[in-house]
Amino acid sequence: MIIIVVGALVLLKYVYNIDVVGFLTQGRFRELLDQFYILGAKGWTKYSEVIIKVWNYCLDFIKNIFSK
């Protein structure tokens, strides 16, 4: 679990240029949330149709499992 968290932090730092540890240790939590919001907004505008289709598929799958 720790390896996954550290890997995600490294990925955010080098791929998306978001320094989570730096923001948290320096007390700049609002800037961190702003960076995540910008990243999420860009992702939503680009992949919203895919996200909605996957979400609906997962809901239908869960409904089918519980209905049996």
C-alpha cells in the first residue's frame, strides 16, 4: 500500500508537476486543491463521455449482481 501511495506521489510530481509533499509541508493546501481542481476540470472536459459510460456500466453490473 505504501509503495502505491509513494508511486502515485512521484507520478504526480514528474508527470503533472504537482508537488503534493511540498504543498503539505509548506502549508499551501489551497494551492494543492486548486491544482487538483484544474487537473480534474481538464480531464472532465476531455473524457466526460467515457466516464459517464463507464459509470453507467458499473451501475448496471452492480444492479445485475444484486438482482440475482
